Amino acid sequence: MAEMDDGRFVKIAKALADPTRLRIFQAVAQGRRLCCGDVGRRFQVSQATVSHHLRVLAEAGLVESRRDGQLVRVQAVPGTLDAYRAAVERLATCGCRPDEGETRRAPRTSDRETAQRRPVKAHV
């Protein structure tokens, strides 16, 4: 499986960031080939909204559509989700690959420490 570039990673993350789009993708990814009309009825959104969400998911490479007579059926692209999952796992380990040695983590500062370092402006 090829490593996912940053642009594609961001595109998928943005596509899945919308709650309605995420639910649509989850329904499609469960192995069901849904037609566009079913998506609209199931999630109670207009046909224009369905088209928009499916277009964003398709541009991210998460779904593909196929014409079946008068219907357009949508299905998940499993390879894309697998590549995204692998990229998230690499990100969770600070981008380090197992052969690169120790996992490096940036030190975390608490909100209190950050607030204590900010200069206070005097109001005149």
C-alpha cells in the first residue's frame, strides 16, 4: 500500500469532518450499495445536499458511484480508507516508522503554564 501524501490526507479528513457526510460514509462503508435517493430519504436531506456530500466524498476518493439503469449506486472504496487508517496510525506515533527508532513526542504545556507566560497589557 502506497504512503498517503499530506494533501490527500487533509482532503479525506475534511470530507469526514462534516457530521452528515460522516454518517453517509458510514452507511455506505458498511457494505451497502446505496442509491442517491435512498441516502436523501435515510438522512432527511435534499437531493442537492446529497449530491454535494457524495461529490465531496468522491473527490476525497472515499466513494465511487455506478449507474444501474436509472439509479446511481454509491459504494465505498476500501483501499482509500485503509491508506487513511495507516496514515492516522503513523500520525499517532509522531510520524515515526518502526525502523526509525524511538517515538519522539513534543513536550506539552498546560493552559495554566501558557497563560502565565503571556505578557499582561496595562490599560491606560
